[in-house]
Amino acid sequence: MTSTSPAPPPWSALTGKRVLDLSRLLPGPYATSMLADLGADVIKVEDPAGGDLLRFAPPLFDTLNRNKRSIALDLRTDDGRDTFLRLVRTADAVVESFRPGVLDRLGLGFGTLHAINPKLVLCSLTGYGQSGPYAAKPGHEVNFLGLSGFFAVPGRIDGAITRPGVRIGDMAGAMHAALALTAALADGGEGQHIDVSLSESITAWCSLFALPLLDIEDPLAAGLVQGDNDVFTTADGRVLSLATFEDKFWHRLRTELAPECPELDTAEYDRRADRTAAKEQVHDLLHQVFAARDYDWWHKRLTEIDAPWAPVFTHPVDLLTDPHTTARDLFTQPDADASTPQARFPVIFGAGLDTFRRPAPALGEHTQDLLDDIDMSR
């Protein structure tokens, strides 16, 4: 178990920066969780009547809100707004995920916040941004994914495209928000309003692959789908991935395994362009080859020839027992009360970073401490 410590990393540019987090559910809390992991003092501002809706899912809530403090304020009341504005005077940034106009209607828009604290950065995460014909529309991850170009890019040999289970449409925006905030909070920064559109963030990712298909009638002919970069099922029903993108890997695969797998003993597909053009034949060939032997045999042989392969994890426990993630301490049970293991911040810093310093707070857990703090700062 990783030891916990209240001290944020002394080397981080975010240490000492105070962020007031009004956001809920996934995108905003994920963005501020990255800031909190890296040392920012993130104060989660929650409605006393239940708080963040994601509290109903403790495993996800606990991971997204570690290293934060919680204050319970009803921003619809004069007292709640007054207390929040007193906190704003001590803060470097505010993060919110309301629809455009909601903060203004609460009397907490950028103009008000900037007048109180001219150096404050307001980061707004919304589905479609603060302007444009979609700005007022409600939306969730599947809507943003639908508009992004994701479904224009084939990913399978049969051309089928399905929605991923991981909410990448939300998380792309969260990562852009965290990056933008980190840049804006650098020493010497000035107060500003950062407008993060979740839809635009995932579109920026997907357009890298979608836009080159503009003049291609059949997207499957573009070369993004290849028969030798896929997942395959072994004789005992297990699944592995193979990615012989470069010619050297394909050549080694087919020459080294030819004695045991004579089907591979052909130079017909030695060039990348030839393998891509014959993707269906290559895929069928590999499907047949892999189905002839069990997983353990493939594990041994593919490792011996230094092939770009990996197991395909189909159960969460696989993540926790993989020897590589174990060796690098990617997952840990932060404390005895944690609802599930968590991944550390997925970057290793030479100067050191203790990700698990503080568990996710109970609703309003730090209200009195923060009220005392702002009273003392008057």
C-alpha cells in the first residue's frame, strides 16, 4: 500500500494554486483530479442537498475526487453566494460545468468573479462551448462522439464502428481543460475565461483521422484498417493483439514461425502496402493460424521472436494481476476505506509524486475549516 501524506509535491507549478471546483459527474472532476494529483488545492463546492450526483457511484467518485476538499454551499442563497465570493478572493481558478448562462443567472458570472479577483481564471466545460447554435443544447458523451467524426473512421476489417465503453468524449475535454488551466495558472498569468467545448475536444482528436478521408469514397481503402493489426482468438478461446505494422516485424513473424506454421511461409505480404491492400486475406490467414494453437504456445513463441503483441484483457482483475502494471505500481488500494483500487497519476516524475495523499472527501467535510480560513484572511 502506498503511504499517504498531506504534503503536495514541492516541485510542481500547481502546488499552492487554489482551484474552486463547481463541476459534477465526469469531465470537470476528472480535469480537477489531475490538477489535485499534481499539487493544486482543489476545493469541491457542492450543493448541501446531495452534492455531486456521482456520489451514487463510489468507485468512480472516489478516484475522481481524491486529494480534494469539500465545502457544502447552496449557491441559490445569498449566504451561499457570499461565502463562495469570499472563497474566490483566495482562489486562482474556478472550474464549472453548467450550461452557458447559469453562472450569470446566479450572479457569479466571469464579470463578477473578475471584479473581485482580477487574476482569477474561470474554466467553463460545456457540451458545445459558450457560443454558437448548439451552445444551449443539452448533451452527453455519445452526442459529442456522434458529432466528432468518430463514426466516420472505420476501425474493423468489416467496417463496423461501435461506441467505445470508455467515455472518451468526456475525457478528451477534461484533459484539454487540465492542460489549458495549467498553462493559464503559470506564474505571471492573467485572469481570463477559458471556454472548453467537450464536443470540440473529441472532434480535435477524431478529425486527425476523419479529415484525410474527405475525398476517399470507401474509407476502408484508406489504409487505417489492416488485417495484421487486430485481435485474434487462440485455440483455447483466449484473445491476443498483434500489431506487425512495420515490415521488419511481419518478416520476422512469418520466417521464424514458418516451420510450425507453414501457412505463413510466403513473401507475398512482406511490404506494408501489400498487406494493407490484401487486408481481408491477411486477416483470414492470421485468424486461421492463431486458432490452431492455444494461448500459452503463442505467449511463448511471440515473446521469443520479439513480436509486437500483447494479451487482451477482458476482465478488470487482469489489470491488477498483470506483471508489468504490478512492477510499476500502477494500481493500489489507497486506504482501508477505499471502495476499489485506483490507478496512480500515470506519469512517473523523477522528483517523485505521491498520488494518494488524501481520500475523496465526504460531502461538506471541510466546510468549517474553510470558513474559518476565509474568516482569518479578512
